[in-house]
Amino acid sequence: KVFACEYKDCGKVFGRQEHVKRHIRSIHTKEKPYVCPYDTCQKRFARSDNLNQHIRTHRK
């Protein structure tokens, strides 16, 4: 089964529903619900994996 993005003129298809949701959040809505927990940093991310990768930059 495939899952399609329903945004007008997008047409992207994915193998998993959660990948469609991730795509919509990062490409279409620009929603960034994942916030860096470090007080001195205000960066936000659309995807939790991007936040986790960013957090590693604070630990160097």
C-alpha cells in the first residue's frame, strides 16, 4: 500500500503513513514542534531525528 501527500500539486507518495505526516510538517506546513532543550539555544526542528542530530553538536 502507498500513502500519497494530498497537498495540491505535490503528488509525492510514501510507503508509510508516518512518512507522509513527516513530509507535510517539514515541507508544507513548516511546523517545527521539536525544540532544542539547551537554554542558550532556540533552534527548532520539524523532525525529531534532526533535533537529535543537532543536540549532539552541543555535546562536543
